[in-house]
Amino acid sequence: MKPARFDYIAPKTLAAAVDALVASNGEGKLLAGGQSLLPLLNFRMARPSVLVDLNGIKELSFIEQRGNNVVIGALTRHFQIEHSPLIASELPVMSAAMRHVAHLAIRNRGTIGGSLSHADPAAELPMMAMFYGARLTVQGPAGRRTIAAKDFFVDALTNCLEPEDIVAEIEFPVLWHDGWAFEEVARRFGDFALASIAVSIKPGRSGLDEARVAVMGVADTPLRLENVEKQLCEIEVDGRTPDRFSEWVRSSVTPNSDLHASAEYRKHLLGELAKRAMQTALATKG
Ligand code: FAD
């Protein structure tokens, strides 16, 4: 199918893009990489009166270190994140996750701002935003404001933005990464995940001083499992830790069944991935 008719605007600044959205009276749509939006237009599941193309706004494409954070512009492509030496050294879990995002052609065009805004519950970048406790800087008619990732993802394919808001950049705090792992299973490599888990641990004297755990594919949004992080930091680490961790993770989620997998299968799968992830994190903690 072909999209319904729309006007097309290609602003050169973020302020002009916000003005274009305001002028569209809620009928406008932003175009970033187009990898999720264009299928929706072609199937006429979205019928915006105007497309506001972000691709000419150069200020939105960058990856840079600011103090103890890595900040990524919303128009930065998946491919650039995947191959960034800064991301590899400072956000290694994200670097590992990027290899699971779709296929090369899609990673060449898809953007971090588009992926977060699309808010697919089985997409890697929304999960990474939860994992790292990212903060999104959003520009709207009243200026800029910051939204924590935990408040941004409201439901499956639903974020908290107003129709005139644009994600400008995303700030990722650098975590300890003494031992970490990213595990995912999809039906075919490059498909959306059936289940996935990210883990990072900081060893202490006999146990763990810090732990970070996030999962996806098992709820309507990606989840950070803070209860499990707390449990991990209260035990002595020994040979039983991966099994105990697996059980805690499994019992923390209540997935839905869909045409790709039953709820029981997703839960079982996540438990197995959790066990594997903890084994890897403990083995690499140095
Ligand atoms: P677009 O398609 O341009 O936009 C998506 C939505 O976000 C639109 O509503 C748009 O208006 C809005 N938007 C875009 N930019 C902004 C912004 N800066 N501020 C506010 N709103 C904005 N993704 C994965 O993570 N993992 C996968 O395994 C995966 N597999 C895929 C397989 C296929 C076959 C396809 C087609 C896509 C897949 N994707 C996957 C999705 C891909 O990563 C997309 O690139 C991404 O979800 C959307 O990014 P985009 O830049 O293309 O956004």
C-alpha cells in the first residue's frame, strides 16, 4: 500500500521543527530513520497531515562524554552507536546489545530517538535506557525539560510525550562494569527479542556492592528489576548464585502470551538467560 497524502517539511533547526509540529495542531508526525514509521504510513495505520523530517538537523547527531555521562543525540544512527569506541569503553552492555538490533540495513537508518519514541517493549535501546537510568532531554513549545527513562515508557508503543515534543538527546550515566552480560533470544537473529536480560555487577568483600538488572520482552515496557538488585547485594556470592538469581528474575515478571510465544515459555526462557548472564558476569568480574 501507499501512504495517505501528507505535506512534508524539512526544518534545519530543532526550534523550527517544534514550530512545525505546533502549526500542525496535533496532526504532524516526526520522521527520523523511518524504519518503524514508514510501514505504519504504508499500511495507513498512521495518517499524519504533515511529516516533519528531522534528518537535516545536524545538531541532533553526536555521541560525546560529559563528565560521568555519555550523551547521545536523538538522530544518532544505531550503526554509529554499535561502532562507537566511546560506547564500547563506557557503556559496554549497550555496545553488546546493539548487535541484536534488527539487520544492518535497518541499523544504518534507524535512530536512537526514533527507537525510544517508538517504545517497542522488545527493543534493545529502550531496555538500555532503563538499564542505565537514562535521562531524555525533550524540546517542546515551552523549552527544554528532562524526563527519566522510567517515566518515559508508559505502555507498549506508548511514551509520555506531548504531540509537539521532540527528543533532543539522551544522557546515559556511566556504570561500574566490573562484570556484565547481555543475553537475548529471538526467533531469528535480528528479530525483536522474545526475552532478554542485561546485568552488571560490582564485587565487594564477600558479596556484591552494586548490581543492575533490566529485562525486556516480558512486559508492556522494559523493566529494571530493583528488587532483584537489592536481593543480589544482600547475599554472599557462591556457586548457587546464578540459580538463585534465575529464580528471583523468573518470579519478578508476568509476561503476556502472544503469537510468538506463550507467557510460560517467555518466563522459562528469561530464567535460563538470567542464569547464563549471571554466570558470565561472575566469570568476567576480574
Ligand atoms: P522512525 O520510524 O522515523 O520513527 C518512529 C516513531 O518515533 C515515530 O512515531 C516518530 O514520529 C517518532 N520519533 C522519531 N524521532 C523522534 C524524536 N527525536 N522525538 C520524538 N519522536 C520521534 N528495533 C529494535 O530495537 N530491535 C530489533 O530487533 C528491531 N528489529 C526490526 C526489524 C525490522 C524488520 C524493522 C523494520 C525494524 C526493526 N526495529 C528493531 C526497529 C528499528 O530499530 C527502528 O529504527 C526504530 O524502532 C525506530 O527508529 P527510526 O529512527 O527508524 O524512527
